[in-house]
Amino acid sequence: MKVLVVDDSVTMRRIIINSLKSSGYDDLVEAGDGIEALANMEGVELVLTDWNMPNMDGLTFVKELKQSDVYKDIPIIMITTEGGKGEVIEALKQGVNNYIVKPFDKDTLLDKVKKTISG
Amino acid sequence: MKIDYINPFNNAVFNAMDTMVGIQVSRDKPYLKKDNYTTGDITGIMGMAGNYLSGSVALTFPEQSILKIYEKMIGESADSLSSEVQDMVGELVNIVVGGAKTEFTELGISYQLSIPMVVTGPKHVIKHKYENPIIAIPFKWENNPFTMEISIKLLSQAKK
Ligand SMILES: [Mg+2]
């Protein structure tokens, strides 16, 4: 399964990617903002994206995906420091399938990934 | 009800270090900072902008402390304040200010987060958003100290 990890922090991408790798996911691509992410969508089956990023933020990126005939059905998990109820509701309204608030531990991440891809 | 504007940030530091890094940190007595110099060699600072609460929060680490934390968090060692280490400091301050935001939201107070900025160098200057008093809160993990700086302005004319 091809997974795209989007976060402006290299550290955060590293942590997420290492966790996914340790659980057997090996087809992983990464991007530092929404624009870079949109350019790397080919073949992607699951998107994990940050919210606050320069150039194009995660919510705008999600809206772009949802407007695309090709990408609109790809499951999306948002991983962000934005933990307020309002933000979570807004993200879900835009079509995000699951939501993880930073700081998170590895088990939470893998659990949400599993739940998201199994429908 | 009197609101404690410092505790949400303290809680967020404990939570970030515990969950993301896997370490238990302890907190020391806060003090008021007298100048703009930091106690650390690397500092991440982030702005908050809200109708009621505005300001900035910084996390500053001596080099040895942050290298130890980096190793613990990433599982690889670093021997200098590399771009990776700088990035991690930026993300840590992001998680702390974001974590506090979640707690403030429950009290009906909201603010926007800026993108974190990182500065390095021995005893460097950090400019907070306002010329308000800066509260410094010392933390420690084993023999590795670091400090959080908080400078908050409450805009009392606005409704929270
Ligand atoms: Mg970010």
C-alpha cells in the first residue's frame, strides 16, 4: 500500500515513516507542504497530513483532493497539533476520515491507520 | 473563575515530552526574565494571535540537552545543532503551543498558531512578540535542563 506522509517538519515525517515501516508499510512517499503533496499523488492509497504548513496548509490540500475526480476517494488521516473540537469537526466536514492530535504515540498512529484502511 | 494562563503550557510540555519523546521531565520554580538573552544554544519560538490572548512561547535548550532528546526521540544520534535538530525543536514548540491551545479552547479562549522559528548560537537573543514580561520556566530531564519562555498579552478590551 502506497502511503503519502505530508508534514512541514522533517522530524515529524521521520517519526511517522519509522513507525509505519516498523509495522510493515514499505511504499512510503513524503512531502513538506500541500503543493508538494499534490505533485506526488500518483498511486497513493492513503494520505497522512499535517494541518499547519507553509505554502499550502493541510486543510486546503484536503479540499483540493476532494475536488479531484481521481483522488477524492483516497482515505485521509489528519495529524496535527490542532486539537480543538471546532478544528476536528471542520476537518471531518471537509472529508478527513480520521484525526490524530500531536503529541501521539506509535500505537495510536498504527491503530488509526489500520482502522482507516479497513473502512 | 480565575484562569491560569501558564499551566496549559506546562501541561503541554509534560505531555509532549512524555508521549512524543518518551521522557519524564520535572519543573522548577518560574522566574521573570531580565533581558532578551536565552539560557540555551538553540531556541524554537512561535507566535499566538487571538482576539483575547496573544503573544509568543519559546523553548530553549543547551546543546547537550537537545542532542540527548534528539537521540531519544528519533533513535539516531546527532553531534551538532544540525538542520534536523533545528527542525525537531521547531516541531516541539509547535506541539507545546498547539497542546496548550487545545486546553485553552475548552475555556473558550482561542488563538491562531504561527509557523515556528528556530534560532541557534550560544547565548543568543530572542525577541518575543510583545515587550511584555517574560516568564521563564525551567525544566529538567535527568541532567538535561531546558527552559520555556512565555510572553502573553491579554487583550482585555476584546471579548474572549
Ligand atoms: Mg506543521
